[in-house]
Amino acid sequence: MDSIQSHFHELLSERNIILSPEQMQQFEVYYQELVSWNEKMNLTGITERDQVYIKHFYDSVTLSFYINMEEVRNLADIGSGAGFPGIPLKICFPHLKLTIVDSLNKRIHFLQNVADKLGLKEVEFLHGRAEDMGRYEGLRDSFDLVTARAVARMAVLNEFCLPFAKPGGTFAAMKGSDPTEEVRESKRSLSELRGKLVKSHRFSLPMENSERHIILISKSGPTPKKYPRKAGTPLKTPIV
């Protein structure tokens, strides 16, 4: 390991996440594929290796600081883009059955390539809109944990993501800037979609100290039949 990987390894070790040499190699291959594909399509504006390891890889794994991943069997990552946080979490916790939903087919091809190169098992990449996929049997009301990282405001995210969570499951929204106002305006959507705010965690990333927030929402019952509404409606007319 070089200094960048050693620092990453140490940071996770402090949280009792001990990565094997094989897992560290998976992260490095992931980085190489991300940079290579980013030359052909827009996956990320961050390509410096030390920044990717902190702002994408470490940031993704922070979700496990607030949720016991050993108790999570299946994870749905909605609007994952370049695979964050789903792929880093899958590398660290191989037992997870990971489903990623993204609306851009080119990103799905990239993610499948990454999974093949990394030898990831029990991963599924689905091309489609969250509003449509959230009505499919086998996806609706099915996941222990659902997450989205920097996708949309909470009133919209609730309708994108809560339909995937099973009753008793958790939706975790990963945010950069202070989400207090977003959470306040999303109260009605939470109630409509059978969600209940559990806690909002605030922390800073190491080295550059950027602010991060993880909002945990529990799912209290099955998704009402009328949700999610047809594709495009949640963004145009959020439940507020």
C-alpha cells in the first residue's frame, strides 16, 4: 500500500472496518476504472486519487458508522451515478446483496464493468426511473436499507426511495450541506410515505473537513398504492 491507501486503511480501521489486501486492491481497481471511464463519459468531477479515496470511497462508507451493516441483508442504492455509496459499501461488507437503480444506461454499463472487474457477487444493476422501479414486485417494500447520496431534496427523495424500503426497514439520505430546511419541508411526504425521522447525524470528512449529514428514516408500513407517482411528477410537484 502507498500513503494514500495506508491513510484510507487507517481511517477505516479506527471504525473497526479492517480491509484485507484483496479489498484494498478492489478499491484501487475501482479508482482506475472510474478515471478511465470518466474520460468517455461524465461520472465525477473529482479524479485526483487522494480526493477520490476520501470524498467518494470514505464518504460512502461513513453510512456504516451509523447503521450496523451486519444486520443489513439487502441494500438498494437509488440514483447511484458512479456507484456511490453502494459499491464501496459492498466492497467493505461483501455479505450485502446490492441493487443499484440508475436512470442512465451508460452508467449501468460502467457499474456492471466495475462489478465484473472486482469480482463482486450478488449485485444487480437496474436501468430505469426510481418512480417506475418502485412499483415493481421484488423491489417495492423489499429492502432492509435504502440509500441515496446527493440526489435531490428530501421531499423528492422520500418519494424516490421510501417505496423500496420494507416495513421496519431504513432509508438513509446522505447529504452535504445542512439539510435542516429540507427535513422541515419534507414532513408531509414522510407522513404520506410511511416514514418517520429517526435521527440526523452531522460529521466532517477527514483532511479537508467538508460537512456531511446522514438522515435516518424508518419505514413504518407498506407504501400506499398511489405512490410513487408517475415518473417526473415528484420533481415537478413534491409532496410539501
